Amino acid sequence: MQILMHNHTIKLVFICLTLVTSFSGRSQIDITDAVNDMLYISSKYVSSAASASVYQSSSSWYSSAESIGKFKLDASLHVNILPIPNKQKTFSISNNELATMEIRGAQSAEIPSALGGHTETFFDFNIDDEAYEWQAFEGIKQDVVAHPYLQVSIGLWKETDVTLRYSPKVTISTSSYDIFGAALKHTISQYFRKEAADTSPIELAVLASYSVFNLNLYFDEVAIEPVDPEPGSIPLTTINSIIIDANSLLFQLIASKKINKLEFTGSLGYTYNKFNHKLGGQNGLFLDLFNELLSLLDENKTDFKGDLGVNYHFNKFYISSMLSLGKFPNINVALHYKIF
């Protein structure tokens, strides 16, 4: 079973040797195999949450293909809503995929992802003939993940808009969010717009954005400890959260059309995303070294997504709504105020 990329081998060996030195008397092979298994399970555990963060960070960077106008402002308060599909809440694991750990009482199991729920699954393993156990991580136990944020757009020259997005650290239920980013949108329909055309033509635009989305997911504390600990002994570590830092680039082609007070929008987008993963819990050498190894699983992903939306305009306000389609459905609703 190959978990780590070949170019990380030297770093992996160095960290494992440090771990072995720190826990003298324990088998190097046992420790290395156990850590590899934990990394493999952790990579499956965080995968769905990492993908979900893409849809959250790339949603609703625009409300229209039309420019808001030179030196005009559009200030908005957004609520992003991410329903979690059942197939993203769990993943399968079998003993055949693991080097040293075994699922207690079974050959395979369906266990929660970071977006899942409760589990009673334990993994058993030995280090230097001493039996250890590790309960599978539980998920956030939510069917919907929602968060608010603020956004401001300003119109510049040549029908170009700049948008800034910000949310301070907000904690909702078992999750906390920290968001910031910027986008640049340019209306390209200006280059073939006719003077005598319809007063509400179909507008086209291109958009590029960069965002940082920090997501902390908390779950019930998990201890990695001997099956029969001696009185007064402490676990190797306890873990209670997964921290995902997502850096996302988005490129979109946007179309919109106004009909009276309604405006219909749609777009096709391409995302490039880099994820960093980290576990939170009891600070100490074991957790520090495990997070060093977990950083080797940091990955880049690309994806395509589509958006459909409708806006309702009244006075200087309008309400925008948008549905993003892809691996996850994502809904964004916002109240905008236009400052002329």
C-alpha cells in the first residue's frame, strides 16, 4: 500500500526515526506501520471536507455579468448553505488496506468522514507487543453546514469590478470559519454590444478570484492509548478537531439577463485548490510528529462547477440567490445595497 509520494520518503524516514527515538523500546516497524495506517485513514477522513470547502470558498463571487458602474459600490451580507449528501458522510475501509491495524470484530467497516456522524468502530494494533486501540474519528454530526460573510464590490474603469470578501472567525455548532479573498470581474459583452440593442441585453463576463478558507471541524475527543492502560498512565495523544486550510483559485465565464425586476444568471467555473490538513488536540511530541506526516498528504485538486442564480431588484437593494452544482450542492443567499 503506497500512501506517501516517493519524493517525501526521506522526510518520512526522518520523522519516523524521531518518533522511534522518542518512544524508546518500541519497535520501529510497529510504529512506522501504525503511523502509516493512521495517515491512510486520516486522508480518507478529511477528503470530503476538503472538497466541500471548495464549494464554500468559490460560491457567489458575482451576482451579475453586468458591471456595477464606475466608482459605484455594492455591499452585501451573504449566508452560505452547504447540504451534505449522504454519500459524503462515510467511507469504507477494510483490513486488507491496512499494514498493521485491524478493525475490531470485523474485516471491513463503514466509518464517518469529517462530515459524518457517530461511530463505535475501533482499530487495534500492537507496539512492542503492547496492545493499543484507536477509535475512528467521528464527524461533525450535521446535515447542513452554514456560515455568513461580508462582501463589497467597487466598479472601476472599462466595466471592471473588484470584489473583496471577509468573515472574521465565526463558530457555528461544531465548526468555525475564517474567510477572506478577492476577485476581479470584466464584462466582455461591451466589445460587441450594439448601440441600438435591447435595453436589457444578455451580458457576458469573465471572473478570476483567489480565496483563503480556514475550516475547523470539531468532534468528540479520541484518545490513542493502550487497551489496558496502567494506573496513572496517559494516552499517546488525544485528538478533537481537524483543521483544513484551503487556498482556492477560481476562473468563471458568466452570463446574465434582466427581465423587469428579476435578473437570471449562470456560469461555468474551473477551480484549482491547495489543501493543508492538521489535527487539533493534546499538544505534545506525538501529535506534532503526526501533523508533520499529515502535511505530506497536503494536495492540489482541480474541479469544474456550474452556478445558476436569480436576483430580485427593489430600490437601492436587491436579493441574490445562487445554486452551485457539482460534487456538492451549495446555496448562497445575499442582501445587497447599491451605493451610487
